[in-house]
Amino acid sequence: MNSPYIKKEHDSAGVDIIWHNSTVSLEDRMNLKQQKPVVLWFTGLSGSGKSTVANAVEGKLLQLHKHSYLLDGDNVRHGLNKDLGFSDNDRVENIRRIGEVAKLFVDSGTIVLTAFISPFVSDRKQARSLLGKERFLEVFIDTPLEICEQRDPKGLYKKARSGEIKNFTGINSTYEAPINPEIHVQTAEKSIEECADYVVQKLAEMGYLSLAEVQHAL
């Protein structure tokens, strides 16, 4: 019997793959959570403050009673992507997988924050095309390389400079900065709190959060 809830496709090996359409829609989940799901794609050099700012933003979303989840680069490499290294090809696959996971979270009605270097414009563009225009916001954590090196919270720059780490972004592997990000956070002279407030304020201005609620909370 043919079902109206499934459709057949073929993978590259010719094996039948069946997509099961849920009777619960994204709109249903949005109504239940009373929010507009989106991916905040934090990108920037190692040590720029991506994870720290994203974590602070998620804390503010919690205060606003929003459903969110933070996908952090190091955390994901402990599980889902632990089979990947740091070659250009592995970095591409790393971001491809994260884009797919983020899409699932968005479909659940969740606000997703991803904190990954994601150094290549083409990979971020692919993630954007996967999520769609209204569900993807690029957040550039713009911190000069010299400041990132001064911070060096994990000692990675020191190891990269000494040759202990190969393919390290900003030293011997390219970082392609966003050209026109939806949210541009210049961190050099701002505190973490100020950076997080700025991101939340921008979300309100773009209609993802209630401006009145944000102004009251901040």
C-alpha cells in the first residue's frame, strides 16, 4: 500500500531510502515553543571567543524562556566527529555534518548556536543553503589574530608556532573571514557581556525575538 506520508529516493549506491514525513509540522513545534527557530552560526579564529560569547548568548535566551542548544566545536569532536582530523577535507566534512545536525534542531523548533571556526566561505555558504535564508544567521566573532594569540587559552598557537600542530587556522591554514555577516561582533574592546547583549539585541531587531522583552531583560 502506498502511504501519503512517505516518499522513495535512491542513494548513490542505488539502495532504496524512505523519507517519513512527520504529521507534526515545524509550525506546530514553533507554536508550542512560541519562538522562531534559527541557527546562529558563530565563526572566528581559535581564541576569538566564539564558544564564550555563544554560551553567554544562550544564557540570555534562557532568561527569555527560549528553547536553545549550543553545538560547540570541541564537544562535537568528542563524539559525532571524533573520527575527523584537521585537514581541509576533514574540516569540510566536519561542517557538513554540523549543518545537517543544526537543520534537525531547527526542525524541532529550537534556536541553535554553533561555535566552530568553520574557516571556509564555501562551507558556511553550503550550511546557509541547507538551512535556508530565514533560518541561518552568520555571526562573525571578529578578533584580531594577535589578540587571539595573546589569549591562547588552550596553548594551541604556541604549539602551532613551534610546529607541533599542523594545519592550524590563522597560522598555517587559511581563515576566510565573512564578507557580509548578519551579525558582526568586534570583540577587541568589548566584554563578553557586551558582546552577548549585542547579539541578542540584533536578534530582536531582525524579528527573531520580541524587542520589548529583550529591552526589559537587558
